[in-house]
Amino acid sequence: MKPKKKPIIVIFDPFVSIGYLRANLPQTIGIVGVFSPNNKLNEAITQGAVNFNDFVTAFNLTNDIQADINKIKSNLIDYSVLAYLIPYIA
């Protein structure tokens, strides 16, 4: 029997929503942060803009679309994705 995969929510550019989600989601649901190439993940963590402990994993995208798709797939293979949250920019 295959082990059950941990359920996760994947958030793209989660600067605004991460605090709210972590406070309101059950602890059994993990959060994966995917940061756009414009956002420097390490800087964000250092400056306290995001709390790395809120994430199952987090990584920066590059400008190479195929490499980024491969990176997302390989990072999420062990999880059961419940939702992808992508910010709407007007």
C-alpha cells in the first residue's frame, strides 16, 4: 500500500496571504511557496516578510518556463495538491 501523501496548498507569490492562511488552515495541510523571479526568497525570509517555518518547501522561479515547470513537478511529487493559489494582478 502506497503511503498517503501530505495534502498541500501551493501559493504563488505568497507575501500577503501566507499569515492568514497559516493561521486558518489545519496544521495537517502544508503550504508550498513559489516565488516569482522578481521576488528574492532569501531576502524576504531575512527581512521577515515571510516565515520560512510556514512552508513545507519554498523556491524561486527563474525565467526558464520549462525548467520552472520541471522544478514545480519535482518539488510536489510527494504531496497531494489541494489547490493552487495565484494572485490576480489588475
